[in-house]
Amino acid sequence: MNRILTVDLAEHLGEEVTLQGWLDQLRRLRGLGFLILRDRSGTAQAVLREPEEIERLAELHHESVLEVRGRVAPRGDGRPGAELHDPQVEVLAASQAPPPFDLFRPTLDLPLPTLLDYAPLALRHPRRKAVFEISAAAVEGFRASLRRLGFVEIQTPKLVSSATEGGANVFPVGYFDRTAYLAQSPQFYKQIMVGVFERVFEVGPVFRAEPHDTPRHLNEYVSLDAEVGFIRDHRDVMDILRSVLDGMLRSVQDSAGDAVALLGADLPTLPDRLPHLHFKDAQDLLQASRPEGGEEHDLRPADELWLGQWAKEETGSDFLFIEGYPAVSRPFYTHPDPEWPGHTRGFDLLFRGVELVTGGQRLHLYGDYLKALASRDIDPSPFASYLQAFRYGMPPHGGFAIGLERFVARLLGIQNLRETTLFPRDLTRLEP
């Protein structure tokens, strides 16, 4: 008999079927045993009547892997649904020890270190699984939205010869007889590929050797990157980003609706046009409304949170663009804004008070790159292969990057990014 999933059991009343999954629970009541089997779709109950069989299975630890064959019947307790009668149970893989916590509980009320130390087990819990079902749906929506807009998916190297943005926060790696680095981002490569495909995107890991120990930072995370050529300015990039976010949210609702419901997630509604503030106007608001004001060249987490609350109250939006960041706070390849000296055509998108996206228009003229590097006393020689693309003509272009774990965390109201990462990497954690 072919295996069916527990979610489909009621469609096979009166039939002999095979289920496979994990031993979630074994309960005893009035001489009967009730075996709860869990698979990827949910749980199902098998009713055991033979005392010897009940005793045999009672010796198994939870999470043992079982195959259960039986006849599908209506539930005996009068509730909707179906259960298995006259089951034959085969042990496919016995759990070697009792699990350190019960996965059949509605929630896992565990300290975060315990949750992460036992990730291979904890991730089996329906609520933990649901987080990553939503994450997968978000990535699906990202890809589908960009493909509809004519973008081509690319894969770029994660071993590079120099720091992407000229910084020191990179992980060195022994590479034969020289030193390489784990890529901080695919920025240079996706720009190069604009000269090939015009519109490109990538889903992949990035690495930041920043000694953060905060709930909102990781040293390895998944970046959703896009780059587009032949733009007028950064506003074109912002429009594409809004379309992509719409596709991601629709995909989460359509493909992971059950997971959204299980977690009680409050999905935002995207307005047709996302509100935006110039960096200078945002600073004026902060300085007028908060005793400590705002920093001159960047936004602190507390500033972002306040601006997110302001946007919600004033516009009803969970999203807020901040554009026109000062040049000193942006990478050398960010296009200056000719209308605002000292500022750029770079932007961030705040989502519920946290920076979610960084993007903007890039320089595209070879001479401008040489000037930008010289103005920051950066040696151009490590960037020779990158600059080659601009030496031979590149269109006006721009792009953005979304942090996947941060998107899911803000979507679900999760405070620590480690809970939206399968196996997080931070200052202290390299396992599991």
C-alpha cells in the first residue's frame, strides 16, 4: 500500500492505508492504547486493542519512527475526522533516549539556548516548523515576483579576494597559498551581471564578521538581493521593491496560510505607495520629538523604532522609506544626490520600526568610481575586476537587499533573529 499523509486520512474511510511518521504520544485509557503519529502534515490517531501490542509500543521513546497500517474509520469519540483501527505497527527507527522535552505540547516554553542546542529536535515542533514554512513561502514570493518582472536568478561566489565594501569585518579563509574572504554580500557581482542580463537577483548566504551580540544581528544570514539596470533614479528601485514585497506577502498567505494561522501572525497590508521621508526630514522629526534627538549621519535602532511608530500613526503603514542618507554612512558605490549635496540616492526601508532593506542607485560611470575611491583613500587595485565592468560601459542601475530572517521576525513579532534561523551563527555558536 502506498503511504498517505495524516491530513488526508478522512478521505479514505473504510480503506486499508499506510501512515509513516514519528511517535508523538502513546496514551492509555480503559484498556485501550491511543497511538498519535505525527508526519509533515499533522497528526493521526491509531487505536490499539491488544494488551501485548500496547506494552510493546509503550517501551518505545517518543520520536521513534513508525510505519502504521490499518483500516480507516470515523473517530470513536464523535469528533470530526478519522482514525486507524486494527493497526499493524512496524518500528522503522527507534529513538535511543527520551527526548529532553515534549514535542506534543502546544508550545515549547524553553530558554533560547536550549532551543538552539537541541535544534535538530526542536525544529520538529509544529510552531517551529511553521516559522520556516513562512520563510520558504517568502523566498518563493521573492523569486516569483522578480521573474514576472523579467529578472534572471544568478549565483555568485562566496569566496572573494577582498572585502566587498572595503571594510575590515570579513572572515578570512585559507585559500591554497593565499587568503580569501567569505563574501559580505553579492554586491559587486550582481552589479557586474546587470551588464549581462540588465535585471538579476540572488538568494544566498552572506557573512559579516561584526562582533555583535544583539537580538537583531547574525554573522551569517540569508540575503535576498536584486539589481536592475536602466533606471532613472533610486525611486524606480523603490517601486520594484514595493512590488516584490507585495508578492512575498501574497505568497506567505497563499502558500503558508496554515502556518500563519497557527502562529497568529498579523500580516501587514501594503499601501499602493509606501510612505517615505528624506533623511533630513526624519532627523528634524526626531530632534523635535525626542530629547536625545537623532544622530547626524545615521539612524540608531531607537530612532528607527520611533519612526516606525510615527509612520503607523500618521499613515497607517507598517513600512516607511528613509531616503537620502548622508554619503559618509553609505558605501563608496552609492550615487550622490545632486539636489542634496552631501547626501545620496540611497535608502532604507523600515518595517515595523526595524531596518529591513538597504538599497539605492549606484554609480555607473568608470571615472566616478575612481573619484569615489580616491575621496575615501581606498586603493582601487583590489577592485580591478569589479571596475572592469564600468570601464566597458554600464547603464544607470540600482538595487536592494532584504534580510530574510529579519523579514520573518518582523512579520511574526519575533524579537530574536536566532528564532528565525535554522542553525544560527553568532559570536559563540558554530553548532549544531
